[in-house]
Amino acid sequence: MASSFFTQAQQDRIVQAIRDAEKNTSGEIKVHIEKECSGDVMTHAKEVFLLLKLHETSLRNGVLFYLALESHKFAILGDEGIDKVVPANFWQEIKQAMRSQFKQGLITEGLCQGIRMAGHELKAHFPYQANDKNELSDDISFGDSKG
């Protein structure tokens, strides 16, 4: 199962990175991990994005970090609200930083770094509002799809 890949301490670090990133923004970050993705990773990540209701945030500023561990695939998707305001190469820069860590076997570190980078950009474009509420759970979601 995908949920057994990370130790509890590693999962806690990832969730804390999400909480830290969301502390200063109204944006929402979600991490979804699966064992395999046999098809196109972006197509499947879009399906997961919708399944997790990331497109239903009030400002359309949800971000999905999708990992298929055994397939060695990952994707980062931002909803239309954030995609309109970030630089064109923004997601690629995060993916490159994460890939560099992943190649060294540092999956947790790479994921946390990507989350921090996304959070920094979200803060710039979607600062925390006094009436902000956490629209999505910060917990990691796991699936065993082979999408």
C-alpha cells in the first residue's frame, strides 16, 4: 500500500510543511500518493485533482502534489486561480527542485521543498485573510489506483 511507504515521522513532516505553507496564504495544498500510475501522470493527476475537490476552493487556488511511488512519476497541478498569476515556468522549477532531491532518494525532503516553494508563491498572490478557513484537510491522501 502507498500509505506504508512513509514512516509516521515522515508523514508528520509533510503535513507540517503543508500547514506551514498554508499559514500565510488562503491557498490550499494537498498531497496525494499512490503506488502506481500506468497511464499519463498528468491525466491521472487531473482526475485526482477533481476527486479531491481541489477545484472547489473559493479562490480556485488549490495545488495538488501527486506522486506514484513505484512508477517513479509525479505531477504538480495548480487550479486556474493560481495558474493565472504564477510565472509560466513556475511548476517546472518546483518539479526540477523536487526531482533533484528524489534522485538522491530524499522523497520526503523533496516533497517538503516543493510544498514550501508553492506556499511562498501562494502567499505572494493569495495572502492570508482574516476570515480564511482551511477548506481542505492537510492530511496526506493515499490511493491505490493504477490510473
